[in-house]
Amino acid sequence: MARLLGQMGIRCKIVNPTPWPDTYRFLLGKDVHDETEAGPKALADVDVLMVLDIADVKRLGALAETVRAMKTPKLVIDHHVPSDEPPSDQILADTTACATGELIFDFASVLGLEITADIAVALYVAILTDTGGFRFANTSARCLAVAGQLLAAGVEPEEMYRRLYASLPIGRLHLLRDALATLEVDPEYGLSWISVASGAAEQYGLRAEDLEGIAEHPRSIGGTKMALFFRDLGHNRVKISFRSTGSVDVNTFAKQFGGGGHQRAAGALVTGNLEEVRHSVVAAARTYLGKIEKETS
């Protein structure tokens, strides 16, 4: 989006709520102005704020309070289910889109902007990661058609695979080993879950983005309808990733814990210690899955 706005003569800067992930740093270049390190101060002089891929202002983390207080025009472009507190009341959302990157592709197409090789790579990465490598249920015919146009614009699919999925730090495999050692399965309800203790990521020199995809491992177990990934962040906070298969709606389930997301992939940040949170969430998941079973039997 920054590059597309640049084609329109609009000066743009990127401000992420968390540090720019090393895995995706290759997307930046001299033509993109990133001020993530400046934090909320970087938003002080903007004329318009555009929020991408975030449906709830709380997901803006350290930027949330600043965004809430801003009087400048704000626009959200997103594909998530609307939340109770979006970052703005001006929202362009399409929950049928496979990724916000698909909507930005439409933005470029409608305005007749050029999909350069760098823009194509960025959009392809957005679509590839949000569809789980074109494996998830949000992989639509149109999604693949858009991806095909991005390949025609210069994307090398094998290079994208290497950068995103074949360049993992060794610490991720060590952490995955530890997480899988905690695996528990309740076949009666089709429920599987794993946990990561506080400080584990730091122990192996990992950042939050290095844990992406770990929740897919318990979901991959045959018979699993819902998978849970608990990560103890310390300071009495636990991050939960919810994944599901079939018709199980984890977005609805996550809302009772202050979270949300998509039907088959959602998240929440819960106050409490790991054991307490895990016990209450697993119990609630059994109740939720049991209710679904009764309704469909």
C-alpha cells in the first residue's frame, strides 16, 4: 500500500505496532519509509491514518491509545469479522477476501495503478501467509487467480517458499520440540492443545513472529475439531491461538475471552497464569464442542 500511495504522489510512512519481523524485512526498500521504531510518536504529524488487516483497536498494541485519541481521518481496510471497537468507523471490509492483500490488489486495479515486481511480491506474501500456503478454507478461486496475476508480475514462488518456510532459525525447532512435549488430546471432543512456557522464546533467541504456524501442529491431528496453542507471555498474561476444522467457529468461541479473528483461526490475550487459563479455556472448549455436537446430531 505504501508503494501504491507513492505512485499517487502521497508521502507515506509505515508504523507497525511491533518491531518489523526479520523474516519480512526483505519486503522493505529505499522507496519505503518505515518509522516503526519511533512508535506512537511517528503518528503525531500524519494527515490520514490507514489501518490494514486489523479489526480491533486493541490489536494495535502500543499504538492503540494514540490511535483512539487521534482526531485526524482514519480508514480501516480489512478482511476480518468486525469487532466491537474497530480502529475507525470508516471501514472498507470484505470477509470473503482471503487476505487484506487481496483487497489492496483490488485498490490498485480499480485506480489503474501499476503492480510492480516489488508490489507483487508484497501482495503475494500477504496472500500466501494468510491462506497457509493456499491450504486453508479461505483459498478461493479468485484468490488463486490474483496469485496467478502476481506471478505474471514477477513473483518467483520457489523464492517465496525459501524466504518464508525454508529459512527457519534453529531455535524454532527446539521450541517446537518443547511445545509438542506438552501435547494433550481429548478425542471425545476432538480437542488438542499445546503450551509454551514463559521465557521459552527468549531462551532460544526467538521473536513472536518465529512462533507463527505452531498452532497448526495440534490441528493436524486426525479427528481434531479445535486446536489451542497457549503461550505464557509472563506478567500474568497468556496468548491463545485458536484453530479449527470443519464448521467449528473459533471466532465466536474466542470472543468469550476478549479475542476474535476468523471462523477457523482466531486469537486472544487473557489475564492469568498459564495453568489457570489453560484449565478454564479447555473446559470452555469442551462445553462449546459438546454443544455443537448436540446441535448437529
